[in-house]
Amino acid sequence: MKQLISFCAFIAAVSALLLIGNSCSKSSGNNSSGPGNNTSGTTAQAAYDNQSGGIYKGTLTGSSGYFVVNLQAAQPYVVYQWTDPASASDSLPAASLGNWQSGQALSKALFTGTSGAKIWFSVGATGGNPSIDSVYFPSHQGPVYAAIAKETSSNPVRVYQGSATPVSSNGGKCVNAVVNIWTAGSSAMGTYLTTTGEHGAGTGTVSGNQVQISMGGESGSLSISSDASSITGGVGGSTCSHNISLKRIF
């Protein structure tokens, strides 16, 4: 998506795209002994819908992966996993919450894994403006882009990952890209990273099985499958058009 101009977008109270400049792991160790290393048991509880506690989910782009912030567990933690390349994952218990309780804001709370991975997370007292402020994943050089949303009991977050393929190369101006999208209720957000290193994001709306999304210079309508397991469709602009194909991770 060479023509998808870099565009960092924020959806009020539920999402943020961040360029994380630290080293980032594609090969950190798998820590199966932590508080959790997958997304099971991470459905948002209604008691936390309007508090800083609860569940936050999102995508990692820089290859491709996902993460879950669990602030409703007895011992809060973050899990992340790279799906491309596969198997790099870790569970990161809270390292700096002190006497924090749900309903209080967090500012750059540190979560640390046995692999040495570190994630800093912030959120407002009512669950607004969540953000992954910084990450350190050992052994991976290069940026990571995180898009995050708060899950509520009525609006689960669904994460989709895949790719965008140019309809034509247009003399090399249009290229392949990793594309990740989350949906939550009527909101959606997508991030992309092209094979030439360009990156950006876009916001969208969900109505029924349709996602209307705009990312930089391209926009279009994507379709969610009847079982919500995939998203497909096309986006286009004045210079390039792409076919998007995504599979649901959770």
C-alpha cells in the first residue's frame, strides 16, 4: 500500500495507534507458566465496563501479532504473540501497579516477562484513551505499531490479521502490505505496514456484516463472513487499489 499515506488515528476512549521505537522481539521465549499465555478467560466483565479495569485487546504490526491486557485478573498481566513469524509469545505480569485499583488511572504501568519483554500501558480512570506507550521485545530490531481497544461486556473486540495485495503494480507504486484490523461494536481500526516500510492506520465503522474503512489514500467496503471468521474486500484510491484478506485471530 505504497500510496496509503502514513496516518495515525485515535478513536476517542477506545483506541490508539502508536509507533513504538524500542527493540521488539520476533523470537522471545514462550512463557507457559505465567498468569496466562492465550486469550482464554479474557472476556470482559460488566463490572469494569466504565472503569480502568477490564480487558483491552489489539494488534501488533511490524510483522504481525496481537496482545491482550487483562486488568480484571487477580494478578493483572499482558500476553502477546507474534503470528508471523509464529510462536514468539510471552506472558508479562504487572511489575509496577503498587496499590492500584480499578477506577484509578494508570500511567505507563510496566509489565515484564521472563523472556525480558517489557510493555508499558496507560489508561484513564474510566477506561478511556488506552495506549501501549512503549515495548521492549528482545532480539527484534525495528518498530512495532500497536492498535488497542477496550472490550466491554456488550462490545467484544475481534482481531483480524492478513494482507493487502495490489490490483496492479502501477509501475511499482503499489505494493503488498501486512494489514491488521480490530472491530468493537460499530467501530473498527486498521493498521498496515508495506513491503517498502511505509506504515499507517485508518478508522472505520461496522454496520451488520460490512466494514467501511479508510486508510490514508484508499477506502472501501469490506465484508465480514457469516461466521465472523474472516474479512475480505477491496479498497482503492486515486493511484492504487488493493484486495484485502483477513482471518480472525480471536
